[in-house]
Amino acid sequence: MILAANIMIGLVALLHIFFLVLEMFLWDKPFGLKIFHLTPEFAKASKSLAANQGLYNGFLAAGLIWGLCFGTAGRDVKLFFLVCVIVAGLYGAYTVGRKILFVQAIPAIIALTLLLVS
């Protein structure tokens, strides 16, 4: 079960690296405009805010990867960062849109559940 948990945690970390790239580097590019349904004007005006948000996603990914590097000794680190991802996902779903619940919170909830039962 720990292998399944670690695989899921790795997937959550990869998602957050993807979010980092989207928000920090692709926000005002055609792919970012399409993904986030932005106008070029809004993307330009909000680019620094998105980059900041992307950086936070990178820290979440780094924390999960850090926990994975410790193996079973990193359980508490993985637990902490998964809870951070879940809280961020729930807040984002509440304040921005339900899609964030499915893209961010639910994968982390699955990973956390697997971690807790392993």
C-alpha cells in the first residue's frame, strides 16, 4: 500500500510542477490563455500574481518530493504537504471554481488516504 501512496504522492507533486510551469511561464502565452480562459489584457495585468501563485505550487511539489526522498521516515512530511495541498484545493474550489476540487484537492485526498492506510 505504501508503494501506491508514494506513486500517488509523486503524481500530485508532478501536477504541482505542471501548475508552476503554467502559472509562472505560460500564463500569458497561447496555451496558458486557453487553459485559464484569459484575455491577453487580463493575463498581462495579472502575470506577477500568477507567477507568485506558481511559486507556491512549486513549494508544495518540493515538499512532497522531499517527503518521498525520506522513504518511510518522510511520512510526516508527506502528510503535512498533502494537507496543505488539500486546503489550497478546497479554498481554490470555493473561491475560484469547482474544477480545482477535482484537479488539485481530490488527487491529494486520494494520496492522503493511501498514506494513512499504509
